[in-house]
Amino acid sequence: MKLLLDFLPLILFFVAFKGAEGHPDAAAAFATEHFGFLVQGGIVGPQEAPVLLATVVVMVATLAQAAILKARGKKIDLMLWISLALVVVLGGATVWFHNETFIKWKPTGLHWAMALTLWISQAWFGKNLIQAMLGAELRLPDAVWLRLNRAWVLFFAAMGVANLYVAYHFTTSAWANFKVFGVTGLIVLFTLAQGLYLGKHLPPEEDGKP
């Protein structure tokens, strides 16, 4: 359930964008009729309608995600709060100014926030968040935990740069594909690489556990 909630805003953004992209005139008419009061000038054109509607959907989905967790008495983690703030501010700017650039910065903001959180926690407070999450299941030398933390900091920093490169050098449709499939694929590959690296440093009694 948590995994579904985590990916739901991303999935809904992609579905809404692709659906509107396939019917731009209908999407523009729908957006103008229902969301024109949120848009500067009150009219949404066919070119901006897909990303505008997808942005509205992801804003609602992220707010609902936080509300569901709150209603169930679950803790809303820091990354969700950051994601919520980014999607409300940058998404709101995208809708009002008819400018997709704002929402395209959202993944980069989230990735860089993750990188900064991991780095600041280790550098300023001496707390390794990767170790805090996985330390109960894995016994590893402190040096390995430190390298693991640094690797994730660099990975998230690089992902933020990659998002901006795609956003400014490719079409919005290509960026949406990268946001869903490219980012997810890179995270999976990096996680698998981390697993192979950790396997070399596990104590003999833990190495080979299912």
C-alpha cells in the first residue's frame, strides 16, 4: 500500500499528460472550462493543456497522499513534505503562468533536497541516514556505510542535473517519459549496484541470506 501511495502521483501525472496530449483541443477546452479561474488570462491553449492538466492532477494526488497518511495515523516523512511543498509552489506557478518550466524543476528540487539531507545529516550532525534505515538488517563497517551515503548523495545530485538536461534539451513529452521510466529505471539499476557492493562486505554469516 505504501509503495502504491508513493508512486501514485507519478503514475497519475503520466496518465493525465498522455491522455491530454492525445486530444489537445479537447484538453484545452476542458482545462479552460474547469480551471480557467486558476490561469492567468483565463484561457488554456492546446499546447499547454496537457502539462497543465497533469500538474493539477499531481497536485491533488500529492495532497491526497499526505491526507491519507494523516488520516491513518501514519507519519508523513520529510521527503513527502518537501515533495508536497515543491508540487504546490512550482505546480501553482506552472498553472498560473502557463509555463511548464516550473513543474519541470520539481524532480530536480526533490533529488537535490534528498542529496542535501543525506549530506547535511552526515557532515553536520554525524548521522548516517542510510545506516539508520538499514542498520537493523545489515551489519557493515562504518567506512562502508559512509561510502554508501556518499554514493547516494552523488546519485541524487546527478539525477537532478539529468532531469534539467532532459527538460531543456528535449520535448515535454520526452521529459514526461524520462520522469516516469528513465528515473525509475536508473534508481532500480543504482539500487541493484548498491546491493552487489554491499554483498561483498557482509559478514560471512549474513552473506547469502535470502
